[in-house]
Amino acid sequence: MIPALFLMGPTASGKTDLALALADTLPVSIISVDSLLVYRHFDRGSAKPSRELRARYPHALIDIREPEAVYSAGDFCRDARIAIEEARRGGRIPLLVGGTGLYFRALERGIAELPAASSEYRAALAARAEREGWPALHAELAALDPARAQAIDPRDRQRIQRALEIHRFGGPTERRWAQGLEGPILKVALCPPRAVLHQRIASRLEAMISTGFLEEVEMLHRRYAPQDLPAMRAVGYRQFFAWQRGDIRLDEAKQQALAATRQLAKRQETWLRGEMLQARVDPLADDALARILRLLESAGVGEP
């Protein structure tokens, strides 16, 4: 069976560039592993590959949901398996590229199949939280599932919301465990030096701003602000939405977004250190592509 290649790394580490280099060399099918890229309209601030680039290098699992829709790790596993199977049937290497560690881990190891999310129930919870506050809903969760509530901060609205959904639509006793991905997996992490990564993050933010990110933020805030969507809380967007609301100045939004993105990269690097990998690659090294090609060749799939 053709192995799936996981190309993982922190934000701004050069994953897309290396994926395209692989696509120019081998028959691969690129599959995005990014919890923000699934949403339409969130383009500049997510570093989403352009439509023109995707026309030349198709990417699965980009722009597959409207921002109002819920997309879970379970949804990703289902969609990714379909894309991987299609790639293998066509004799292509499934190349999974991204930085959402939860998605990679759930796909590889399996995930508890939880009840489907309900937009109506979430809206009702949000309305209650507006009146009563999230700590009140956390207290309700504590009465239903003390152990789970203890592991959740009383201000963590997303986890409180999902935990209450589980009890409303299924409950712990009805969970089933979905198996992990079938077939071999080769895992490669991109690990640029920390100083280089920080510079790339700063340069990318400036490039986003110069190519229309602020206009995108204004449009998204005007269109979606009242709904408090998960995508609007994403690193980078969240800080600029605060600027749109008038809470902070533009220069403060830039500095906060830069700091938050560096913190995100640090968390991603920490997660990668706990992974069993076939290779750690400096994406800027002259032999970065060659190392991955040799790894694939050793697995018997290196010939174009």
C-alpha cells in the first residue's frame, strides 16, 4: 500500500513551498491539514494558497465549509480518509500538509466518535452565556460530568460548549472509537531555527497586510462579528478583529498578532517533539527536498 506522507511543521515554516516542490517531482495528492483553511473567505490571514496556485496544484480540504458551519476533528478524519483512498486508487502519494496537530493525531491514532455538533444548540448556549456567563454553564457541566468539568477552564467557552453538546446529543456511554488510518505513514517535521522562524512569521504578516488582509478583516467583521464563530477566534484574525471593534490601535493589533503567532509556533514545536518521526528537516537546507525523496524511495514509492 502506498504510504501517506505527513508533512508537519509550525506556522510559516515553509510547508507549502516544500509540498509544491514534491508535487513537481512525484505524483502526489496534496491534502490540507489545517483547521482554518477549511473555511471559505478566511484567506489572507490564514496564508491560504491562492486560487491560481490551487488551480495548478490542487489541494483537498480547503474551502469546504462556510464559516457558520461546525467542522470537527471527526469531520476531518472522515474527509481525509476519503481523499487518501482516492489518491491511492489513482497510484498517487497522499501528501498531508499542515500544522493542526489534533487533526494529524486523530487521523493516525483514531478518535472517539462523538455526537454531531448542532448549530441551533450552540446558538442557544451562546445566548445563555450572554445572559448568565460561561462560568454558569461550566457549573452546569460540573453537575453533569464533574471529571470533565474539572479539566476545563470555566472561561473556555469552546470546550464547555462541546462538552455540553456531548451530553445533550449522546453522552459518554454512547461514544464509539474510530480506528486510525490504515496503511503505512511516513512523518516528516519541518524544523527551521527559532530565529529564522520568527523572522518568517514577521515577514509573512507584513506581506499579508500589504496584499489586502486589513480589507479582508473589515469585510469579515462586518459580515460575521455578531455570530462569534470559531474561525474568528483564530490567531491573527482575533487580534485584528479587536482593532476593528476599536478596542486597540492598529499597531497594537499587529504586535499582538505577531506575539500570538510566535506562541502558536512554539506550541506546535512542542507538540512535534512528542511525535515519533521518520525525519526532522530544516526546510531551508539545500538537501531538504532530497532527504524527503530518499525517505520515500526507501519506502518503495520514490520513483516519479
